[in-house]
Amino acid sequence: MKTNTHHTVVKGDVAVAAVVFDLTKRGYIVSTPLTENSPYDLVCDVGDKLLRLQVKFRVKGVIPKVSSWMSSEGTVTCPINRNKFDYYVIVNEDCTKLAYVHSSVQGSTIRWVPPTSYGDYLFWEDFQPFTETIKKRTCDVPAVSKVRIENNPDSRTNKIVWPTDEELKELVWGKPSVLLAKELGVSDSAIGKRCKARGIKKPPRGYWANIRRNIDH
């Protein structure tokens, strides 16, 4: 039996199926467009009107503001026309968390878990069908270090006891490594080396600058 081996397409199909299941469970009537080149993936009947939904699978919860595709001339990128649909549905990695975000919101990041540092953020639970109100939560509790330094009586040096891989992943995506390093009493490069050794992906260059710009907007 032939199966679909296109990883990106499979993820997209699973995300759309997760949205259909979620909305049907909530009592909505859901339909799909007949053409594949439609600017939206689903149509939801909310009683007094039909809403056009564009489904996006997002591990990091980023709400897109541009679309891109491959052509004979390379990668083509253009701004997303938010007038062609009503809501994004942002789906997390295991398709258990869905955020229904109005199309007017672009370029921001939906948090799947609360951050571990000060600041405002958008949380997925605040974006349930269907609201145009954009609410930001505030994290006002300082991060608690999950790395501790233990004195080694048999050595003149101290031993760093690192957190689990899951905890470290949460920490490096919760705040810039420079700030995290100061809290933990280690160097930024030490955190980078640890993540590389454990196969933990760190935020790309410019990630935190984009987060700050989105919060300011």
C-alpha cells in the first residue's frame, strides 16, 4: 500500500483534521473548499455567518505574515492578504492545542506554555472560538533556575548539575541565553555547548528581537 511520504503535507493534513475534530466536537458545522488554491482551508458555520479558516501547523506558535513557495526562479515571498480569510487556526506540534486567532493578528507568537521570564505574551487558551479580542497575559514571576551549582568537597572547582533535556529546552526558549547564563552562573557559550551536545535546538538569530518588536506592537 502506498503511503504519503511528504512530511510537510502530512503535518498539514493532520492539523486540518485536528481542527475539524475540535470544531465538530464543539457543535459547529465545518466544510472544506472544493479547490486546492483557495486562500483558506476550512469554512465554519457559526450560525449567523460563515467563517473562513486558514490552518497553520506551528511548533513555535508563530503567526505568519508572509507566504512563500518555490518557483522556477527560486523562493517567492509575498505578504499574506488577511482580507481573504477570517481566522488563523494555529496548531501545536502534537495537535492537542489550537488557537483561533483573528486574521488581523500577524507576526506575533502564540505561547503553548507560559514563559519563564518577565513580559507580556499571548497564550493559546485565550484564543478559543471565536473572538476578535486580543488579550495579553503578563508574566510577573521571576524564573526559577533549574540548574544548580553543587560544591564538590573533593575538588577545588564546582560542578554544574544540568536540568533534564526537556527543562533545558524550556529555559532556552523562555529567555535569551545571555540573560539565562547570568542567572545560572555559567557562560553563554556553555549553554550553547550543552544544547549542541544534547541535540537541543536553540532559537535562531534575531528571534528575541522579533519577539520584542511584536510585544511593542
